[in-house]
Amino acid sequence: MTTFEAARLVAAREIRVKLRDKAFLYSTAFFLVVVLASIALPAMFDGGPTRVAVADPASVSALRAAGLEVVDAAGTAAAERLLRDGEVEAAVVPGPEVLAMEDAPDDVVSALSTAPPVRLLDTDALDPFLAFMVPTALAMLFFLTSYMYGLQIAQSVVEEKQTRIVEILVASIPVRALLAGKVAAMTLLAFGQIALLAAVAIVGMTVTGADNGVLDALAPALGWFLPFFVLGFVMLAALWAGVGALASRQEEIANTSTPVQMAVLIPFFAVLTLREDDSVLQVLSYIPLSAPIAMPIRIFDGTAAAGEPFAALALLALSAVALLWVGARVYQGSLLRTNVRTSLTAAWRHT
């Protein structure tokens, strides 16, 4: 059996085990529910256009132009009766005068108000809510995925050490094949889960009409986010496996994995905290640990030059190769030390 065949066998086993893991299935279902709820609930709570009883013909065109549903009324008394019976949410009678039961209907008042013309100088400006939510969502997506799956890699490695299964595995296949299979399996699972959530979100937004141009604005950033995500995840996955191998028991993972946890947490908070500073964000988009978050955000904001994503991606690829080698060396140097916790120095020298 070649190293590639052995790695493929390990990856297939890891995927099968994970797909039967109730915690994994429940978490995927939970995220799907969250995505669907975030799309469906606004549409459900939006009762549609306001129904307005109109007894003033001169107001009809302005109300319809504002997207309100106009209900013709024979006169003021008829309009008031429709309002009291709950058939409409407001009424417009000659004057014009707006009638309502308790609260003033702002959309009706705005439709009948005269406003000065507005000319936008920056027609390409992003919606403020969209400009905040999209970068936050991309950062959260990479952070949660790399942290949760990375921790699962470390736990899987420690479990194999505790049960001494790793000794049987290493006797059958090379250590590098075992590591490659684990990293490949978790990368495929993470990518598959994200793809599933993205597909559900796109279909849901299209069906409910909640797109409002979000997908068009997001497409370039998502296209670049995928390669940055894969390289960044693989880079961190190898490190998670390495620090997991340093532990001899599950209780030790929190201590041995602290450096990698900081490597995930610090870039995440740095990007979100300093993203308003363009010069700092530009620097962070070239640092390998923060590039998977910072560069897609700059692409979405339109502040990244044409060649910058390629340069940052090349630097990330080189860093991923280097950290893969570091993680593999630590992993190989500590994997078979099943009785005691291994120090980083001892694991490095052991190989």
C-alpha cells in the first residue's frame, strides 16, 4: 500500500466515523435551522404591504407608488368602518387626513409627504448593515470552523493514544499517511458542511426573495474566501494534530493546544477590532494566520488591489507547507509516547 492509498483509507474511515457521530449530525442540523430561521423569520414577520382604506382619490397614486395596498372606500364613514373592523391598518380621507387606531402609520405618512429630491454621489456604496454583517459572518465562519474541527482533530489523536490503537495503526501505515488522512478528512467535512449551509442559504434567499442584491455583492469575496479557507484550515489542522499528539489524556488538550488556540483567536479578534483601519487590515491580509479572514473582507470592501489576493494566497500557500511540516514533525515525534505528556522540545528532538 502506497502512502497515498493509506492516507485515503484513513480519510475514508474518519469521514465514516464522523458521519455516524450524533454530535456532528446534530451540530449540522442546528446550523441548518439557524440559517433557515434567519431567512424565513423576517419574511414571516413581515406581514406584507400595509393595507390602507382610501376615500381620497388624489392620494391613491402616491400610496401605490410607495408599495402600499390600497382598498377603495366609498367615503369617510366607510373608510373609518374598515379601520375599526381591522380590515385595514390605516385610512386616508379627504383633506388629506390619515386615520389610525393607536399608532401613527409612518409608511402612509411618508408616502403622502413631499420630500426634496436626493442625488447620491456614491452610488456604489454598500448598505451599512450589509457592510457590517458580511465581514463578521466570513470571520465567524473561518474562526468557528477552524476552532471546532481543529479541536476535534486533537481529541481524535488523543483518543487513539489513550486506547493504544495508534500503535496498531502505525505498525500498518506510515505516520505521515495517518496525519494526511486525518487532515484531508476534516478538511472535506468542514468544506462540505459550509457548502451545504451556503447552498441552503442561497436557495432560501432566492425562494423568499430576500436576496436584495446580497449575492451579487458577496460573490467575489466568496470566490476568494474558498481557497483562503482551504489553505488556512489545512495549515491549522496539521498544528492541531501536532499539539493533540503532545497530550496523553483528553484532560491535557487544553494545555497542549493553547498556542494553536491563540493562533486562531488573536487573528480573529484583531481583524474584527481593527477592520476600520485600512492600513492595519492590509498588513493583516498578508499575515498567514489572519489572511483567510482579512483578505476576503478587503475584497468585499473593494479596498484590495487586483494583484493583492494572488500575492497573499501565494504567501499563505508557502506558510501552509511550512506549518504542515512543523505540525507533522511534532505529531510524529510525540504520537507513540502514550504514557506521559510530551513537551514540544522533546517531540521536536525525537524525530
